[in-house]
Amino acid sequence: MSSGLKSRSALITGLVLLLVIAGVVTGLAVSSGSNTPHTGTTLPAGETITTTVPKYLASQTVRSEVTFVPGSCLYKSGAWHFDGTVKNPENYARKYEIVVDFASQKGDTVQDTKVVTFANLAAQATSKWTVSGAKGDADLFCVIRFALAQRAS
């Protein structure tokens, strides 16, 4: 193996290790997949889904305000579905961005990423969220990579 390939391999290994450590430190939420049908068919009010991942800002992290429904990482009609709840504890409206990964069971390779966005979650409000992705892929699990919030404009 050439020194260039060794360096690249070492870099990739280091990045994977860093991501694993970051997941442990930040408390990634993980839900294993299941073949039980998903019952939700529409997005909750105020929710949009995109694939553009926002820049992680530690000052905006609100992972503790976002939860997932245990057992909700489900495969139905050729796609994975994942549900949860977000609660705004503040006395002002906030914009929330929840980054969800659909990852493989073996090797933890991310197959798809979706971003659930609430542009204006009212003060003291709680809302359910739902997202689907990774069409056609089997044996995946769902991960809340991170959640961010800022004062709504």
C-alpha cells in the first residue's frame, strides 16, 4: 500500500473514530428498525422536511428538548419512518432543526439524512414530528444526530 493510501486510510479511520466519540459524548438518540407498519401519513402542523444539514453550533444545541418515540423507526412501503416530539421550554417562539440519519446496522454507514424543521414553534409548545427516508434500504436504524434551536424571526 502506498504512503498516500495509508495516509488516507488513517484519516478516514480517525474521522470515523471522532464521529463515534462525538456521538457518545453528545448522546445520540438511536432507535433500531422494525418491520411494524408506520401509522402516520401526514406531517404535523408547521413541520417541513429538507436534506440540507445545518451547521452544528454548540451554542444552539437543544438535544434534550427533542425525543423520539421508542420503536418508531419502522419500515413501510419501501421507506423508513421515524417519529418524535419537540418541546419549546422558552417563553418565546423558536425555530427548531432536527437532523435525523438513517444508518446501516453493519458499519453504521449513513444511508440517508433528513432535517425536520419547525420555523416557529410557539413558546411553551410541544409538537410531534415525523420523517421518512432511505427508500428501498433494509436493516437500518434511525438516529437523531443533533437538534438546534434559535429565536424565531
